[in-house]
Amino acid sequence: MSDLDALMHAPGAGFEADDDLERINDLYCAKNWSDGLPIVPPTAARVEEMLTYCDRPLAEPVALIAPRYGAATPLRLAACAVMAGCRPEYFPVVLHAIDALCEEKFNVYGVNATTHPCTTLVIVNGPVAKELKMNSRHNAFGPGNRANATIGRAVRLAMLTIGGAVPGAGDMATFGTPAKFTFCAAENEDENPWEPLHVELGFARDASTVTVFGAEGQHNINDHESVTGEGILKMAAGTVATTGANNLYFDGAPLIAFGPEHAATIARDGYSKADVKKYLYEHGRVPLGMLSDENIERRIRQWPVFGNEYAEAGPERLIPVMKSPDNAYVIVLGGPGKHSAYIPTFGATQPVTRALKRRDGTLARSVGDFRRR
Amino acid sequence: MCELRKRGLVTAVIYSGPFLKLGRNQARTFGVPELPLLEITHPLGGISLGDVKARAAQAAPQFADLVRKHLR
């Protein structure tokens, strides 16, 4: 018997069920093992096939997922990936995303358990995105692409089934968000006039990375009229300057995803990515007077993030949404059209990036590098 | 909190109604399922300072009872 056989036949590792998709889905919903959409039953054969793209020990936890602090072993993650509908070659991206979002600064406990409507946004960079035929263009955050849809869903199913982010018990979101079903895309590197996210963060251009954000769903930045980069940036800064998002109160690294047409105009007018961030820092500001008296007192004047900076400030005083120019993340995403997106975060979270690496630490050039020998 | 409880100190978590399940689950996760959970009226956010004081007044006698039991 192989290691995998032994693990899958260990007491409690599995159970027998009738070969009836409807009854299996009823069971998974009743047990809080489902997001409510139909799942693909994680049979031993399917889980084994998923694990062909995993070079790690199958029972060794990649991470512990809060709030339950469940052990995210490759075996369990493979079951989630099967349930989500992943093809086996997607599995390395799922596994690295889980590894990233369990790094302390991401604050997966807060992201999963909060009343705030945040979720785990996964952005993929590098050659693996194309290898997996991920969508970075039209409708990149929407339906229609199996890799985008199922990688994001597998990550969320791991939060639910391993992490215990069960609504009302481990996930206390007031509303939640449709983005909690899945929220995953590849950056549109081909139409990015600046360096792609992973290169900006210091990874080699031919590295493949996953970056996770504790993010809300996106808010649109509609600008069909501006003909200059400054005009588009002014509209973007106006969208960023909102009172409802947590980023006003925290040092929480929001994401701005520029559509390729907006990005081209901004870059044509001489703005580097650093210039864009500086502009958004300087202009994406909320006047103190836009807040209620209670919020001014409790969330600004007495809020630890600000120290005493606004203790005597009047209603015209501007509060930056980004707490420094480097506090924002900027990517290029989507297809043709005059839209960009502001993606606020939970606030008490920082994005984390992982390069796809084999178990021995070497950079993976292809998902094929993860095939079990 | 759970570590302090394991060391024998008087500890408790104060929760408002809808957070009972989360509190129980967390106590179980951290190996102290018997961790006392002291209920106050929901919500705690978005209320006046007077109402915050009223919540504290709900919690204080519950915690005092815990201390008394511990000292017996």
C-alpha cells in the first residue's frame, strides 16, 4: 500500500456514500462542507489524481487555517480542489495561495472571522498564468474561465472546511460578498505599461507568483471622458476617497486595478507606477468633515493608527486613505473598456506573495515541475 | 486568554449574543472548552458612551462571580 493509500484509508479519512450527486451535495451542505453550490465529490480516485501535481509530503501541513486552525495538508487541500472543480494542474497555485494567506501579516483569522465583507483575492503572475490559460482580460473577475473560477473557489472551500469559516460560527460577516465564492484572476501583463506586480515586488520576470489580498469586492472606476492620465487619476483618487471602506482607518494596502486602456493613457502621459501611487496618496483623501461626529472622535482623534495627528484638526483637514505612497498596490487587469477598479481591503491585513517553488526551494518554471515522481 | 486559563488564572471572554458560537468554537479550538463566556447585550459597536458603561455594568458582576468562585 502506498503512502497515499494508507492516508486515504486511515480511520476517519473518508466515508462511504451513495453514488448520487444530489444526496452527496445535500450531505455536504448539511455538514457545512460546502459553499452552497454543487461540489464535485472528492472521491479517493479524484483526490489521488489532484495530488499528481504535488511534490510535498501529503500529510505535512502547509499551514494552519484560522479560526479553527485546521491543518491544511496537501491531502485535505486536494479534496477542496476536487470539490471546487479544479484540474490537477491548478493545484500548485491553490497550495501556494494557502501558504501565503496563512502568513501572520495577512491576518487570516481577522479576514475569515470579521463582520466585514472581505474575502481572499488571489492574483497570479508569471508564465504559469498562461500555462493554466487563466483569464486576465475581458471579465477577468467574472465567470467563464475554469482556472480563475475554481482556484479561487478551492481557496475559499479550504477556508470553510479546514479553517472553520462557517457563516455565523467562524465567519461573522454581516453581509459577506459574492466574491466569497471565488475571487481570482491573472494580471494582464501583456498590456501592462509598467512592470507587473511580481517584478515590482522583486521576483524574476520568469517566476510565477500568487499574491493574496484580504479584499472586498471591487468598486468600479468609470471614466469614459478623461483624455489625460491626470484626469483618470483624479477620478481614481475620487473613488478611493470614501468613508465606508476600512482603509481610511488602517494601514491596509488597498489594490487599484487599472484597465489596460486607462493604464495606457496614464503611462503615455509619463506616470510611472510609483508616480501613480504618489498621486493616489496625495489626492485620495477624505475631509474630516465628511465623517460623523462620533467617527471623528472615536475613529480618527482617538484611533491608535493616527496617534495625535488629528487631535485638533478641523473639518477641512484631509485624511489620506493610503497611509504612505507605498501602501497601495497597483496592477493592470481586464480587457478593452474605460473602467478600472478600486479594491479596498479588510484594513488589518497586508498582502502576501509567494513564488511557486518546488519542495527543494527551486523556482518552478511550469506546473509540470510539481508532478509527483 | 486560553493560555492564561490553562495556567489556572481567572479568565473569561465577554461576548455579545450573536458571537456565542464563535466564542465557544474558539475556546474548543484552543483546548479550553470550559472557558467562561460572559454575555452582554448586542451590539457593542455604534452605541453611546452611556450604553458602553451599561454593557460594562452587565459584565462586571459576572466576572466578580467568577473571581469569588475561584477564591472559594
